[in-house]
Amino acid sequence: MLTDPRLHRTRQRLSLRQEYGEFILQRIEEFKDQLSREQLLALADEAVRELEVDAADQLVLTEVLVLEHVDRLIMKRLSLPNFKRWRERHLRLRRAQREPTHWGLARDAPLVDLAARLADGDVALVAGAGVAPAGLFLAAHDWPVVFIDGHLATVETTESRAAAESLGMRFQAYVVSLGDWFPPDVTPTLVVIDPAMLAELESDRRDRFLDTLRARTVSGGVHCIPPLRDRSRTALGADALEARYSDWRLVTSSAARASHWFVAARSA
């Protein structure tokens, strides 16, 4: 939990070999999804023919062998990198992704410090297109991220960018009716909310949405809301937010004050 003194313990991460395996598997599955049934059957036939030649009657072909060889054929067709080449590129990319400026975030944003405070079992929920880059930044720091928005196009665009940045393994996205439905079994530790998205909601739906988020957040969890550019929207001003989170602890760090983010922690 973010406000727990144990929050600095390191979360067990996947090894690079495991990440490479996930990367290969994801690319193979994406390729298969683009093929018709006839194309998949043709690929399986090709695998069987090659295995029959290589086996020289010494092996009994099984479904597992055929499926494994199909995957090898797809790897060859996609010219997927070997582990060494992938590792070099992956490490460079991940170093860049862990810089807030890579996502257009300020270096003094409160999220930069919170991103490092990941413990086992933590999940981040990110709501709205305006904070989608924040969600990808968290995913680059190994946070499992659930992204929600009310528009299909936004969700698809964000999913595509997560895949392009090799962050799809840690990034799930849902189209939701904000204020009416919430992904089941999601109990976030860290929540980042787009204030422009909140401003677009009718007041009763906004209230239901925030009440649901507050109730679902684990004890010690944190909500972050960047400043709304249109300061005339008093329903989302600092005073209104402080009143809504009156039973939470307001975080008054220097980063929060300097960047004008609203940050509140649920009582443990």
C-alpha cells in the first residue's frame, strides 16, 4: 500500500527471459488473430510437412509438436529478434519509458515519486484519455494498469500505443459507462483521474463514479488528479475536491503543491 511504511519493498519482477518469452508469445498470437481459418490450416499443413521431413520417421507427430512448429514458422515470417537483440533494444526502450518526459509528464509531477512505490499486489487504475500517458508511464515502472474510458476509440488508441511500446503485458483497457459500471474485481492501490473527463460527466454520474472509485480503493491507496486547465469549472476546483475527500488524508508534498495536482490518500 502506498502509504504503508513497507511500500519501498521491491515487487518481484519478471526476468528478462520471461519478458522476452511474453513478447514472442504476444507477437505470435497477434499474427494468428489476423489469419483466417483457412490460412491457419495451411500453416499447420506446412508445419506437418516440415516435421515429417525432419523426423525421418523417428518421431510420432503430435498436436503439441505441430503447434510448436507453427509458432517457429511465424517467428521466422515475422523476423522476430533473438534474445540478445531484443534485450539490447528492450533495455534502451525501457530506460526511455521510465523518464516522465517520454510521456509528456513533468519531472516534478507527484506520479513520478509514486511510480517507484510498487509492492506485490498493487494495481493502478487510470481513468480518461487525458491521463492515458500517465498509465503507460506506470506500466513502464512495472505497475499492472487498468485503463478505463467511456469511448471505444480512446480505448483502442491507448491499447495500440501500449502494444507499440511493448507494455501490453501490463496494460488492460475497458470501455465503460462511467458512473454505471466498473470492472469487476478491480481494487486499485493507485488511481489517476482525468479531470476533463470528470468535467464532461453529469453531476450525478460524476458523484457515482467518484464514490465507486473511493470505495474500491484499498486502505492506504492514493488518488491523483492533475489540474484542470479550465479553472472556471468550480465543481472540480481544489476546494470542491477537498470537500469530497474530507475523510481522506490530503497529501501536501512539495511536488503536489508545485505541480498543482490534487493528491489524497485513503486512511489505512
